[in-house]
Amino acid sequence: MNTQNLPRITVRVDLATQTLLNQAAVLSGARSLNDFVLQSAVEKAQRVLKAQSTVQPSATNTTNPSN
């Protein structure tokens, strides 16, 4: 896969955060820190979207006094 044309996300972290992420990446068996961070972010995004899709607001607001 040609990665030159893919969008890029860059993040700056303090040393303690980098150490934490590196340790977790190694323990998880990730191929690299980037792979670990990307996979973690994708999993979190999927959980957020799934939670949002299961909590849909009601089509009608029964507490609205103008109804």
C-alpha cells in the first residue's frame, strides 16, 4: 500500500505519556507505537459511535409545553 497519499495525524505528548504508550504497545504485541495508538483510537471511536447510535433522542419531546 502506498502510504504517501494517506492523511496523517500527528500528536505531541509529554515524556510520561510516551513512556506509558510505549510500554502498553510492547505488552500488547503491537508492531509499533503508531500501530498501537491507531488501533486504540479506532477501537475507542467505534465504542463511542456504537454508544451514540444506541442512545437516540426521542422524535417528539413530551416535556415541551407548546405541544
